[in-house]
Amino acid sequence: DAGVIQSPRHEVTEMGQEVTLRCKPISGHDYLFWYRQTMMRGLELLIYFNNNVPIDDSGMPEDRFSAKMPNASFSTLKIQPSEPRDSAVYFCASSTTSGGRYEQYFGPGTRLTVT
Amino acid sequence: SQKIEQNSEALNIQEGKTATLTCNYTNYSPAYLQWYRQDPGRGPVFLLLIRENEKEKRKERLKVTFDTTLKQSLFHITASQPADSATYLCALVSGGYNKLIFGAGTRLAVHP
């Protein structure tokens, strides 16, 4: 399996622009997670889905952030409008609880820079 | 509030020695705890999971302990190698079996 795939790997944009990050989870995994990582705040869970349904979005910082999962193989995280404080590395991860396993598999991340 | 603490300072050890990393938590009663490794520019990679009813778990040169009374987990790497140099994150399940809260991580540097 190719693992979790994220695109783009790097994104540089100007303040006020819309940013869309994309994720393809591992086939067969029924959970998908979006995280944000910064030096100051570490790795923070933003939102997670189970079977394409959002379960917990309490970590989404504000209404400028939205996430969707239209099918089992694709998810997006959108920021509109973007601000410099959104600069971070955004990770997507997937997992399955089949067999009582709970480990998460992370993608390579998208490094977002908002100027 | 819930809190996870890992040594914020880097841990420097000599090759061949045992590295011990600490994860302390408060206001949690996690059903399990996980350890991940993260290399620069990459996503975290799962290493080990230990459940609340397990005291110790081993995998090759790795050993994890979980003391729910002390609210602490210790992560050991025996016979450490320079290739073990990375940041190690502990993660606790919170509010369900799949929601993880991560510690800030401890950077380990193994010197030849």
C-alpha cells in the first residue's frame, strides 16, 4: 500500500487567499484525522471522521477552517481566508479499529506558509 | 484540564546505552497509550501501544511501561544507535477509542 497520501507537500500563499489541503487515506481504513503541528503548540487534532462522517471537530480553530470527506478515499481541509498564524505543517492520518488496533498512520504532511 | 508532559529538553546519550523517555499525564484515565517516532520533515510513525491493564510491552529493542497509579509511561530503547535519533511522542486516547492527544515530544540524540 502507498500509505496516506497528502497534497500539496508545500503551499505558500498570501493572507486572505483560500487554501485547500488534500488527503487520501489508506484503503480500508475507516477513520481519518486532520492534525496541525507547530513548534509552539505541538501536534493538535483538528477534526476526525469515522466512515466519512465528522465525529469531533472541537479542535477546529475557527469558522475559517472546514473539512469534508465526500467518500472513503478522499478528504479536504480548507482554510478561507488564510492568515499568517495558520502557517504550520498539516498532517492527515488514518486508522482502522479492525482487530482491536488503534494505531494511526500519518501522511508526509503539507507545509503551509501564509505570508 | 487534561495535560501530557514529556521532557522538553533533548536527551543526549552515547551509542550502546539505554535511552529512557518519560511521559506524565494528569486528569486522564486513558484506556491505552501509544508511542510514536517522528523524524524531521516527516509524519509520526507508530511504535507501540500499551493498554491500561498491561504493565509492560516489548518490541525488539523497545520497551514501554504504563503505571496508571503514577500516571506515567516510560519508553526505553536498549543498545541505542545513532539511527534511533529522532523525536519521540507519547499519545493518550481521550474521549473515545480513537481520539489521541499528543505530548510535545522529546528529542533523542544518540552519539557514536
